[in-house]
Amino acid sequence: MEGGHMHGMGGAAAATPPSSAMNGTSGMGMNHHHMMMHMTFFWGKNSEILFSGWPGTRAGMYAAALLLVFVIAFLIEWLSHSRCIRPDSNNVVAGLAQTLLYGLRVGLAYLVMLAVMSFNGGVFLVAVAGHTLGFFLFGSRVFKKETLPNEKSSDLPPMSC
């Protein structure tokens, strides 16, 4: 930074005044507790996942958070590969149910993504494990019975990455 402006911003973005940056205030005289946000993977139970202050520093709560991320990832795979809507359902009712299931799946997928953005290695591993086990049980050919060539395998379109 040079002259209190950021390069490449055309001089429009002013930097935080040095006095407020040094004493931990936001410029309005309010003190804020700043927790370090990791930008690389780290290992350990002292992490914030999804909510401020959660799971805290207790190992049992960290384990509960990992279990929750695993279950959500597993549930996403179940939703992605399940047949919940009867083929003979009314098109409007089936379309509304399909839309609600799609919204639920997308919302859960965003929760897992946000949890992984904590950059905690354990969270990353359980998210991948939940998706993997869910796909193995619901999406792979191991437990599927044969479907007819024109029969859909699930109610929802596949997730795209």
C-alpha cells in the first residue's frame, strides 16, 4: 500500500487508519475480539465450524461437529440418489416435492461447503468420508437393482461440481 490506497483499485479503497489498526478498534472506538482465520489446512479441535464459538474448545463438542458434518454429507448423497416421489403422482405435486428436495439438497451442500471452509483437516476428511460412504451405499452399482433403460435412477438431477 502506498499513500493509504490499494494498488489496482484506482485510489478508491482507503486503508484502515494506522491508529485504529494498531489498537484493535474499528475506527468507531469499539473493541472487537479478533480470532485468527486460517487460510490453510490445520489440525486440531480448537476451531469454529459454521457458527461463532461452535464447537468451542471441548473435544466432545468437536467430535459432535465432525459427526454433524459427516451426517449432512451422507444425507446429501441419499437425497441425490433416492426415489421419494411415486411415478404416478400428480405432476404439480411431484414438481413441488422435487423442488423442495432440490432446495434442501442445495442448502445442505452449502452447509458442508461452509464447514470445509473452516480449513480444519478433520472437517474436510469427514465431509469427504460422508459423501464417499453415501455414494457407495446409494449411488454405486454395489447395492442397486437393475433399472430399465428409460427409468430414472433418482428424483433429482445429479450434483454438478
